[in-house]
Amino acid sequence: MKKSKKERVTELLDLPKEVLLDTPKLTVYSDNQLTVENYGGILEYTDCYIRLKTAGKTIAVSGRGLELRAITDVDVLVEGSISRIDYLTV
């Protein structure tokens, strides 16, 4: 697969991909906290299922007692009993 110009520059300058390529970065803390950076919006939100739009993919979080604890224009914090994280192609 041929790399884009942005991907080559990112690698050449040793920069984090999520910064220049607008790709999501997930940070999981145990099974009860998840931070998603570079998300594009909330598609679905219940206490057992959350879908987040990102560039090229949708991130689906399943569990119990899920809450969006912090929302900014850059990241979102999910808390609750997280049982599954799926990457869905848009």
C-alpha cells in the first residue's frame, strides 16, 4: 500500500501520527476508563453502548453503566464497566 505524503512526512519527522493524520488515539485504563482523542462526534449514547465517529472508522464501546464523563473538541472520556471496544468501518 502506497503511503500518502502526510504519512511520509510524519515518519520522516518522527511525529505522532494522530497529530498530523487526524487518526484516533485510544487510551484504556483498566476496564473502567477509556479516552478517545481525535473523535469527530457522538453517534449513539446509552448506558450500555457508545458509538463515536472518527476519521475513517467508528469506535463502538460496549459495557454497563457507561457515561461520557468529559467531552472536549479534541477528546472524550468514557467511564463505566467496559467489556468490549470495536472498530467499525464507515
